[in-house]
Amino acid sequence: MELLKIILTSVLSALTLFIIAKIMGHKQMSQLDFFDYITGITIGSIAAELATELEKPWKPLIAMAVYGIITVTLTFITSKLPKMRKFINGSPTIIMNNGKLYRKNMKKAKLDLSEFMVMCRQEGYFNLNDIHTAVFEYNGRLTVLPKATKRPLNPTDMNIVPPPEKISTEVIMDGRILDQNLKRMGLDIQWLRRELALQGYKNEKQIFLGLCDQDRQLALFKSENL
């Protein structure tokens, strides 16, 4: 009977927290979905109680297990049922579109103008005239689509096809040669020291970080204490 009571109170508290989180709005969650937010708060609180519960530690332990089971179950349900996912997590809200601010949607998202302006600045937009669309996501973040004339220029806009980026490998770190990395690239210490000399360095101890790409181009960064 007592075990059933613990399970029921755990489920009830999860449901209560869900309702409170819904009322408070998405901005409280900061990139978490509703049940991550709820579970994080509650399991942390129960774990603290477990650490101090000396007489009956199994009670908070069962409660933690119940919350874990609820979270796993809901994750499975929301992955299979999109409508359920929308009900639990909510859906994105358009705050601004084509130069128009939607007061009703801001109220629905529990977002005021000051908070909206802060979020725009955090995304790098200090002038609202630069924004075409702003969407308040279900995880509490603001996604901004800039106007076509304000978005950053990229090579495609200029019909330029840049060469693909090449991955660099560390060959010197903190004045030490990384032999294994050199061997993996088909190089040796003699080659590296020749390259160091060509770039005006006496030895590897002068280098804080050395990077080499697939074309054997060596980028060297001097040690700060020299």
C-alpha cells in the first residue's frame, strides 16, 4: 500500500510540474523540452532528499525510478506520435514576419518586447528592420531569418566554388613533436624540422601548436612565453 502511494504521488507531482511549466511558458526552459525541464528539477530535488534520508532511503529511490520511467515512456510516445509531441513540447510561434510584430503571439509565448529585443541582440540583430522572420522555438530559443539584403554574403552568391576545406592534424603541441600523428600522415621528424627551419624556427620548443594539413602545409603558432 505504501509503495503504491509513493508511485501515485510521484506521478501526481510530475503532472503538476508539467502543468506549471506549461503555464510559465517556454522561456523558462532554456533549450530543454518540458519533461527534461521537469525531470531535471524533480530528480535533483529527490536525489538531495535521498542523500539525507537515513531511515527509509528506498522511498525517494522509488520516486526517482518512477520519474525515470515516466520520462523514458514519454520520450518513446513523442517519437512515435507527432501530435502527442506537439501537445507535450508545444510548437514554434512566429513573433515577427515581414516587418510585422504579432502581439497576440508574443502574449501566447509569455514574451514581452524587452525580452524579444534582448533575444534579437543575442542573435546579432540590433536593428529590427534587418529581420524578415523571428520564430520563438519550443525550447525557448529565438530563431531569426534576416532579410535577403542583410544576410551574410557567401561564395555561392558570387558564383565562386571554393576548394574544399582540409582537415589539419596536430604535429606539435606545447613544444613536443607528436610522432604518431606524423607517421599517420606519412611524414617524419626530419621533414618537420626542415619545415621549422624554413619558417625561421630553431626547434619545436619554440612552437606552442603546429598543424599540418593533407597538402603538407604547416601552420605554426609560437609559444606565448617566448
